[in-house]
Amino acid sequence: MKSRRIGRREFVGNTLGMAAAGAAAWNGANQAAAARTSSSAAPSTAERAAADWRNNEVIQSARQAALDVLAPSKKDLEHGLELHAHSVVFDAYGFAPRAAADADAIRRELEEGASAEELKDLRERMMMTRYATDPAERAEFLQAWEAAGVTCIFQNAGEEGQDPLRLLKRLAHFTYATDLMRDVLFKAVTPEDIEAAKQQGRRCLYFSGNGVPLRQQWISVEDELRYVEIFFELGIRMMHVTYQRRNMLGDGCGEEHDGGLSDFGRAAVAEMNRVGVLVDVAHSGWKTSLDAAKVSQKPMVASHTTCAALYRHVRSKPDEVIRAIVDTGGLVGICCVPAFLGGTGDIAALLDHVDHVARKFGPEHVAIGTDVAYVSRNSKRVPGLPRRRKEFRSLWPDDALTPAPGVRPNAHRTLAWTNWPLFTVGLVQRGYGDEEIRKIIGGNMLRVARAALA
């Protein structure tokens, strides 16, 4: 029988106690898991102490905002947190917690005449690697992971585009970071690595390339696509067919007219299938997404999107496209971006979109791909960078990032990456069984990742 839903007045009176009980359940489950692992693989006692997120006001504030919306019963809260702590949690698309950039170092480079592109690259490298070299950033980084209870992130590890050199930069950053932090965070290359991370009390990243690497010499189709396998060997396990705009494979979601997948795009999908790279149409136009699903011989994904049936947006997918993706054996990951979710734009809206896919297409075909990141509290004001033109990859339709009128002002806080345990609590509240929840928060993505490598 489903537990009693407490009233608003009772909830307000008990929220802090519930949060404390949830934290105790979460920490207790983690400690039990750690006790079952070898000391050589698990984080040290000192690192676990540093990772205690309960005194992090940013994490606590976000958690309270989500609790205010969910208003779970004590039973649902504790059950959800315990289930989360004991499950493999696989973010279908997202970002490792971001470190603070070193403002003084950026200022020095600016004074020495560094170009806008150099400064952009420097800032990005710092945000993606300083937690591996700076003790304060490492502690903040571990706090966010502990609070989120995430086992693995399908990590954005490639700047949007097709140029192999452009795609190598983020891949290098995350390879470097995971090389230095492999005691607590490592690069996973198979789904079995992800399951091992859970057993060992570690975290891991599974790399998405964010674009199909092309030589752009146009000698032959085979020659043009041979870097797909090279990037697979470097650890890339998923690639976007397109980003916002049109490319040689097809049309992005930001194009006014969607011509669908090109002949070359069909060849690219076939090569990704052959090599073992997941086809991702999260940023593709609707017809391009539909065409890709029709030609893919392996399960494919829209890793971080929303449902057009609930809120029509360029980054959403209509039911026809979702059905085509599901028919490949793939899944749709729901993102945590209020402007894409519509409605109230908060954690309840996120769960509404998960519900839509699960109820209409089956709970084995939906995941959560947050598309958001925790940002270090140590961030300082970075010196103003030289003015730059709007980047090609950021050419969205004018209103694409404008929240709908009903979106709550603090919706983004309820969807904070560190609130992952409350996504699980919300699924408990909505009546999903434990096995269904395990699939949604990680099992489905593991299944699809295995199918890509089969």
C-alpha cells in the first residue's frame, strides 16, 4: 500500500528532520557499501570526511527547494534515498562537477595579451581539471559526487563540432583528470567498469564525443569516417549526429527547416553502429532524429531531451520520434533544463516528462540525462574577456532559452545535479516499483551501452 502523503503544514514542521533522516540513510548506506569494498579501491577516511556535503549551503539549499516541491512522506523519502544509495546511478548525459577557474591566472594571461580563444580554452581547462590538482577544488568536487550519489556520468567530453582537433581538447582534459584521480574517479570503457565502480565505492565517467569527427578532406566516405574508430579507441562511446545547426550528416534542432538525415549521415550512423558508438540525436531536428532511428541497426538515444507532447520546444521530441527511438531498443533521457521542460519547470515537471515516456513507451526506455553541472563555490569573478561574436554552435532560435510563463523562479535549484537522490524519491512517490526505478536511474543506460558494444 502506498504511504500516506503528509499535509503542507506537517511537512513544513518536519522538513528539517526529514532531511536529516535522509542524509543519515544516505550516509549509512554509503558507509555500508564502503565497508564491503577493499581499502585500496575506496576513498580514504580523510577524503570521505572532506566529501561530507551536509555543511555545503549550496547543496543544502537546492535540496530544500526540491523537498518543498515534492513534500514526500518520511517513508517515501527514506525508501527513495536507500534505493538510490544501493543502485547503479548512470546520468545519461551530463557534466562532472566543475572546478573554479583561477581568476588571477586568467588576469595574468589577459595582461600578457592572450587571445580570446586562448582565454576561453584556459578557463575551460581549469573548470574541467583543477579538482584533480587543487586540494580545495578536490574537496568541493567530492562533496558534489557524494551528495548526488551518482555512479557514472555519460560525460560531455568533446566541444561541439566535427573537427578532430577541436574534439580532442575536452577529451584530453577528462582523460587527464581521470588519470590523476583514478583512486576515486576513473574513465570507464565498458558497462562492466561502471558496475565495478559501484562495487568499489568509486565514481567514473563514460565519454560522449559530442560530434562525429570528420577529416573534412572528402576523398571518400570511408576515408572521411575513419576517425570514428580512432575516437572510439580513445574512449568515446557516444556521438551527436548534429548539434544545433546543419552539418553534413543532417539538420540540427535549431534549423527552421529540417531536411532529415543525409546520405552521408546514413553512412555515419552505420559506421557508429559497426564500431560500437551510440548514436545520439538529442540536438538533432525531428526528421533527422526519425531518419537516424529508421536506419540504426543498434539501440540509439536522445540522451538529454524532453517530450513535445508536454511542452513543444526545439530541444524536445514528439511521440513519433520517441516511438522510433524506442523501436531500436533505445531510450530517451529527460534533461534538467527548466526552459525545455515547460510547465512549472522544476523537479515535478522533470518527473512529468519521465512519466510520459514510461507510461506510453515503457519504463525500460527512459532515463535521466541531466545536462547540468554543480559549480564550485570557490569561483571568483573572472576578469572580463574580450568581446566575441556569438559562437556558431550557440545559434539558437531567439526564444529557445526563455522559460515559459509558468516556470517557477527557483525551478533550476530543484533540478540541481546534487539533487539526484530526490529524483529517485520522486519516482517512489509516483508509484514506480524498485526494479522500474533501478532501470530509469541507471539500468536502462547500462543496457543500451552494452547493446552498442555487442
